Amino acid sequence: MPHRFPISTEKSPNIIMEVILRLKIKDAMVTKVITAGRDASMRDIQKLMKKNAISGVPIIDHDRLIGMVSVNDIIHALDKGHIEEPVHDHMTKSLVVLEDDMPLSFAVSYFDKYSYRRFPVIDKNRKFVGMLSSRDVLSVMLQQLNLEIKELEDKIVSERVELPNQIMRDFFIKKFDFENAGKASFELKKVLKEKNVHAAVIRRASVASYELELNIAIHSDGGRIVFLLDDEKIEIIANDTGPGIDDVEKVTEEGYSTANEWIRSLGFGAGMGIPNTKRVSDEFEITSEIGKGTSVKSVIYLEKKNESQ
Amino acid sequence: MKVSELAGKLGYEIVTEKYNDNEIADGYTSDLLSDVMGNAPEGAILITIQAHKNTLAVASQLDFTAVLICNNRSVEADAVETALKLGIPILKTKDNQFIASYKVYCEIKG
């Protein structure tokens, strides 16, 4: 019965792709497996299957997997009268195996490609180490996704809440997503216009938010930008999840950039983003930690209305 | 001077069918969008060869009146689409940035 495995290795959401690449076969496989030696008879295997309610038994010789006996093999042996004979002559010998160090994505594609419900797993020395069923894959995936979802939920709960007289907007920005770069800033501009904020202030806020938004898209692994607007000021807070900057002093100098050629060909990555942001801000803070991420806060006061004209 | 008037006088093609025909107050010439973000004046026409969608995002953030693409560079389809949405006119010319800047300067400041 051909059926598609319910996880795609090509067009799943990022989080699924990340999990099936990060997890290895050994993280999902079952290591306590009922096996038999080469000298067992087909009858012995049939009894093992019945006693343990299993449908396949790996045949092991000196730690090496030499074959598998399936229910089909047993039926065949009964049919042909070989049931009392040694397994060696009646087991399935051509096997598709997985290695324990392979990423789980291999297993996913194997389940898709072959009709087997489980695969024997060997290590790099070709020693038999366990069995992997589609059920094992799905259950470890569910566990991981539960953890990921919990993390996301925790993040949401700890978010700031809008105070009275305050407008808050919050945007996620994905790595290299130039399709959507500018959307958050566009929204901020709309809000500021509705609030009748002075044009010169809107312009400064637009520069700061667009630069920070682009920075997340160009340099980080992804992040979010939050706008907080009250009667006194606009706060633009940009946080990302990595990779972090080792010397934040350097990025505030004009001309320092780590952007690649492709980014530069678009007309960005000239090392002006942070200096531009700092220049239009009344208050500016940047903190960063390698491996953790970067956090930038720009504050622009609404009252300095006529100064920059 | 309005965008349509400038285009007519200089024989520059307007790529976007519909747009807001505003008064051009100033101009800025640069292919480095980071520099544009940092230094362009208000109400300007942006003279550039960066004919992609992000140019329009910048133009929208800074309230440019128009974007003029030089050297006959072809304008990416999604850039035109964005421009139409924002009402920002895209103009096109075979002139390079130096010559286009001179011509535009003479019209709006001369």
C-alpha cells in the first residue's frame, strides 16, 4: 500500500526542516530490539514473534546484521514446509539499512521511497544498533515540536503589553527576506501620519526603522522589530536571535560592513545602517552578544519638531 | 515642476501608468541606497541605476516624488508593481546619472 510519509523533506516549514536535520537517527531509534542468531530455526522466530507481538526479527551474527525475518518469510516457510529449518536459508538478506549518525531527514526520505515500515540501523563500524519505525520518527518529531512551540509561547507571554496612551506594533523579520523588507517601516509611517506627527520626525523615524529592519534581514538569523509610540516619543526596538556582533563600537563607525557582494549589489551593506540610525535618533543604544543576538533601541522625541528642518 | 512636466520636457519615459504627479522640490543622485537613506533631501527625485523593489521601499520611506532610472536599465516587474501601489512614478532614460542629474538640475533649479 503506497502512502506518502506525512513529513516533506523539501517543502516543510523551516522549523520542521531544522528539526529533521538537527536530529539524528540514533535520537529516534529503538535500541532494545529482540533479535535472533543465525542458528535459530524459522519456528523459533515464529514463537518469538507470537510471544512479543512483533512482526520482524533481525538476525545477528557477531554484532553484524545478516538478515531479517518478517511475517511474510514465516508464512512462506509454513507454506513450503521450511518452518523447522535454520533461518539462514529463509531470511531476507538484501536489506535497506540506515546509519545511526545520519540526520533524521534520511529516514524521512527512506520511508517515502520504500514501502518498509521499519529499517534496521547500523553504526559506522557496521554493528547492528537498533531499529527505526515511522512511528519512532513521528513521536520524536512531536516531542521536539512541543518543545519548540512551548518556547514560542513563552516568548509571546513575556512580551510587553500596550500601556494606555500607547500604540504598539510588532513585526517578525526573516533572514534574507527582501520581499517583505520595509513592511514594518511602512506600517510605522502610516501610524505616525494618522497621529499627525510632524513630517520631519516621521522622516527620521522612517530612516531608523527601515535601517534596523534591513539590518535584521541582511545580517541576522531573523528577529523582530517593535514600535512603541506615546504622546512624547517613538521607540524603535530591534531584536534578533543571532549571530551577534563581537565589537559594537565598530558597527557605529561609518563604512564598517560585513555584508556580502549580493547585498552590496542591491545598494545596501555600505556600513551606513547603524550610523544613519544613530544620527536620526535622540537616544540610541546597541548591545550584542555572540551566539545570542543583537538588540538596538532608537528613541525619537516628537517635540523637537522644528529642529531638523 | 511636476513630474509629468519634467518627463515631457526631457523626453523621459514614464514607466508607471498611474502615479501621483507631485512637485519635484529637489534631487539626489546615488546608487547606494544606504547613502540615499542617510543624505537625500525631502521631496526629491532619486536619480539612480538601482531598478529594483527595494529602491521603491526607500523612496516611499523618504517621500520621494519620483525615481529616475538611468542608462536604460530595465526595471524589474515587481518594482513597477510596488511603484504603482505606492503611487510613485518611475521614469527611465538612456542618459547616464551625470547627464541626467545635469538636465534635471537645470529644469528644477535653473
